[in-house]
Amino acid sequence: MRNIQKIVFFFEMRSYGVCTWWARKLGISSSKVKLGFIYASFLTFGSPLLLYLVMAWILEHKHFFKFQRKRRTSIWEL
């Protein structure tokens, strides 16, 4: 039973950031995003779960990708 709790804790701490990130970007509640993933998983037999795991991996390793743009101080710095 203790190993199952460790696995559940790992997934709770690591993978729930995807719904929060999408909710922040879309400006809606994270519970609505989670509910959308659940409904989509039932309708498409679990394929959004793979997409969710890929997004979780990308968010976990986002320091390898250049998601942040360098802010320009003036219009002449093109």
C-alpha cells in the first residue's frame, strides 16, 4: 500500500501542472480543463492521456526549449 501512495503522490506533484498551465493561458478555471481532459479521454478511448503526458514532459523540461522571448527595450531593436 505504501508504494501505491508514493506513485500517486509522484503523479499528483508532477502531472497536474498541465491543466493549471492551460487554464492560466485560456483564462478559465483549472477544474474545467481537467473535466475537459476526462471527457475527451472517455470519448476517444484515452488518446488525450498520451497528449497530456507529452505536455507534462514538455512543461517539466521547458528550460531546454526557448519558450520565453527576449523583451525588446525599443522598437528599433528588430
